[in-house]
Amino acid sequence: MVAVPETASTGVMSAPSVPIPSRGVDYRGKVVLAPMVRSSELPSRLLALKYGADLVFGPETVDRSMIGCTMRQNPRTGCLEWSRVSNGRENVLYCIDPTREAGKLIFQVGTNNAERAVEAMKQFAPYVSGIDVNAGCPKPFSTDGGMGAALLKTADLLASILKALVEEVGNPFGIGISVKIRLLATPDMTAELVHKLCRTGITGLTIHCRTTPMRKTQRVIRDQLRMIGDICRSHGVACLMNGDITDRDHGEQLAKEFGVDGAMIATAAEANSSVFRPAAQGGKATWQEVVEDYLRLAISVENRFGNTKFLLSQLIHTKSAAYQPVQQSRTYSDLVKILGYDDDQIKAQAAELDKAMGLDLPRRTAHDIKKENKRVNKEKQLANIAKAKALDEQMNGHNRQKRQASSSPVPSRKKKTNVASENAGFGSSDTVDSGIMAVAS
């Protein structure tokens, strides 16, 4: 645990009055897993907890994508799954282990709208220990929608989102609301923003020690950390630092040095989740040990195969003989075989999961797909030809009927005199004059 920082003037332990909600968490003294797209899905979070992470943040999840989702408990894993049906197929968007993550999980939301954020987060609040607003992601998929680091340019909007979440989600459900930000262009601008955000009622603030234009290859800026930590503490808000932290011991040392309450690890944890284990307890494990732990967890929670492959590509050394075969794998059984696991239990679990996910079905190649598309298009073309032919025949039949009707003889109209003579009792061949003469005689 990170020691609570001492005050600069007295050297005595400070006692910030951070309000801890009934179901919330105290961020002080914590080293936590950062929210990362793909790299903080359920099995990654469970792996970090196994190796000693105090808290785990889920990946940024956009509020709009979660509204209208259906939640169910997977009967095989016991996990809670939020899903949406798309193109006739159910897609699991978020997954929580209510037992192993109890009291440890922080949901990070991507949003640019207070009302929508509240609506989306109400469905997760009963199952998490906190909600964090992403105001630090610099990537276009987030900023183009006015989310992530784009919120740093609209401080009033960001503050209104936090305040709404505190009042309408945090307080009613007994959990804390927090925010993750980046440095602004100048220390004064950063200080003003931190003051504004801390007045919204949040319980935690994470500062990524880079500005929005900076990337992770550029060295972090830590000279504003003490100022930010002091401002947070003056409002009773815990402050975590993020950026280029290599392991738990490093995070604890930096937190003490710069006077903040805790540390958040991202890239180093993505490469080896055992960075949360302190050196005194063995420190970092080998990648082989971490990979086996990860794969077992991924199978146990029925993680999406594509995500599992991605994480393994981060955990396995690129020069390892297993690296390329893992990239080419198609099933969990493939992974078990490639990695050389002889345990009958994991083999059986992998095979069962492959069947449940349909991974054991014959995989269609690009040639197969092209051939199938060609067949379908040919069938459609023939169907269209047959339909057009039937329509032509129908039209031709109609036209023939019209021609036949027009060529039939039409009785000529009789003259009025003939009609009159017929009505008088004379035959149609008699003329009017002959009729008169007959009467006269």
C-alpha cells in the first residue's frame, strides 16, 4: 500500500477527509490497473487482481453503446454479461465477475452528455464500486465524439457531467465518482481545472502526466504532481498519478516522492500483469507463468477469442517460438496445444468452449467466401431472369387478349327507320315503303 503523504510544513501524516461512500472505495494508498481498450477486459482484470492490484478499471465504454443493452448471468461462468443483438447475433459488450471483482471494479465511461451518462450508468451502478469519467484519452475514436481529452476544452461540460453522476448515480447507489484527466498547456490552467472538478463532489482524480498532444513514447512531466495532489487534498479528493510507472514498488516510491495518494499502471501491466506483485513477494513472474494464468482465466470466463489472442500477443515475447503460431491460431484448443499444456482439464475446457463459441466449425478461407458469394449471386441472377421471363409472358398474354378482342366483328348499328319498321311488325328485310304499300292494299 502507498503511504499517505506527509505535509510539506510539518512532516506529519496528513489526514485528508476523503468521503468514502457506503459501497465505494478509498483510492488512497492504492496501486491500480489502468483503463485500457482491449487490455482491461475481464480476464486481464482478474489477472491483475491475482498478482496484487488493489483496484481494476474496466476499458472505456461509451455510454450510448450501453443504453438498451440486456443483462444476464451466464449460467456456465456465473459472470454478468451485458449484450446487444446486432444482425441477428448476440454480442457481449461488457462482462463482470461479481465474486472475484467484488469491491474492486471501477467502470470507466466515455461520454459527452450528462443525461446520457446518468442513464447508462444506472444499469451498472449496482454491480461496480465506482464510476470514472474518461477525460484523458487523446485518440480520435474518443476525441472526435467530444469525449476523452476533448472534454478538457469544455471544462464546464465536464464538470456538469461529474456533478450529475455524483447526484443521480453516486449518491443513490453509494459509490464514488472519479475522473481521469491530462495536464493542460500551463500549470495555472491545470490548477484551475483541478479546482473546478474537485468541487463537483468526486472522490478521486487521476492525472496522466502528459498533455493531450503527447504520446506514450514521450517522457512524462511530473513537476506539476505535487501541486495537483495538494489541490485535490484541499477538497478532500484522492489523487492518483499515471504515466510510465513500471511496477508496484516504482508507483509507491513516486507517490511518496511527489505527494500524491496512489498510482495507476497501464503499459507495463499490459506487457506483464505480475508488475503488481511487490519485490518482497517475488516481484515480476516469467511471461510463461503469466501467459498460462491468463489463458486459464480467459477460458474460465469465456472471453472473446479475438481479445484473448490480442492479449497473448502482448504477453508472449515476440522472439518466442510460440509467438507466430499463437497469432495464427483459430481455437482455444490450438492455443493449449501451441503453448504445450498437457493438463487434461484445460484441454477439455478449451474444447468445450470452442464448441460453445462455434470455433470448432470449419473455418472458411477467403477463396471459400468468394466462391460462396459467386454462387449466391448466380442464384440471384437466375431468379431475376426467371422472374422477368414470367412477367414478360404475363404481359404477352394480356396483349394477345386485347388484340383478339379488337379483331372480333362488331354488329353494325341499325338505322332508326329499320328499328321503327321492326317495331311495327315488319321484317327486317322490308323497307318502309313496301310496308306502307302492304297496309294500303
